[in-house]
Amino acid sequence: MTGQVSRSPWPGSLAAGGALLLGAWLLSGGHGGPLGPDRSQAMDGATTAALLVPPRAYAVPTRIRIPALRVDAPVAALGLDGGGRLETPAERDRNLAGWYREGVTPGQRGTAIMAGHVDIATGPAVFYGLGTLRKGDQVEVDGADRGTAFFTVDGVESFAKKDFPDARVYGQGADSQLRLITCGGGFSSAHGWDANVVVFAHLVRSAT
């Protein structure tokens, strides 16, 4: 992030809290499943259809494509910093996304987390246009198994960092879900970006 004041621009904590996610990581203050835009915990038609899509097996993501934004980028694995927050992708490459390696892989049952910079010191970065995505846009994630998971965007929201809804974004879903996260809102040299843009999406098909 240009002028960012922290190596951890994603708010909340993936390592501490109350809700167990796949037995591997915890979210802070979490309880219940995530509710992205236009999604419901009720078994309505859309949710039922999503649950009928077979999840993919574990496959480390290697590339992400977002046709509407002309994004086609490699993916690096991300861990947690000392405060339990998601690390950021290396800033030396503007066209690089990251995936939280202790969570599920994109297309597995659950919620996969991917993040990318909105900009770096030299200009716009991989997720610069994330906030312009619309419901129905497609996200494609290739795996190390040479398969591809295809996701449909349910919606895009911006959250102030001080009010970031950890459970809703990081929480475990019953179907195969994806979250894309970047910085947004206003920027100051003293505090960096004051919000995060989050894309909510769900798996619609897989290809091998």
C-alpha cells in the first residue's frame, strides 16, 4: 500500500477468538456463519443451489483471474504476523495476490481468504479495481492440481477498519466461499487507508 504505516493493513485477527474454523484457525469474536451480500443462512433457492455444487479437493492456489478487471495474477501463500493478522503480499510486485495458507483452499468447502494490495509505491496494484466488481462477475482461481475453481460474486462491501466484521468476512461457510480483501476508503500518510473492500463470492463450478 502506498505510504502504509503497518505491515498488517487487514483488521481483525485470524488467530484468536471464539469460533473454530476447520480446526486450524480461529477468528476473533466469531460466532455463527458469514453473511455476505444477498446471502442468507436460510435454505433458500440460491443457498440450496450453492450447497449442491461439489467442493474441490485441497489444491494450493497458483493464479487468480478476474475477467471484469483484466486481472491475471500469480498467488503467494500468506501467514499471520505477530498480532494474528494476515500478512500482505510482497510489495515489490504490483501484480501479486495472496492466499491465507492456514485456511481452506479456494473451492474447498468453507471460506477461502485471498488478499492483495490496492496500490504500492509505484502505482496501482493487483486489486486496485476490486470495489468496482458487481454481483454476477466471475473470479477464477487455478490450483496446483491444474484444476480451476469458478466463483460468482455475490456482492462487494467497504468496511471501516475500526468496525471490520471479522465473523462475517473470515467466518466458516457451509458451502464453498471466497473472500477477496484489499484496502480502501480514505488515505492519510499518518494512518494509511481507513477501510477495507471485501468481495463476497461462492463456488459455481470446477474444471479439471
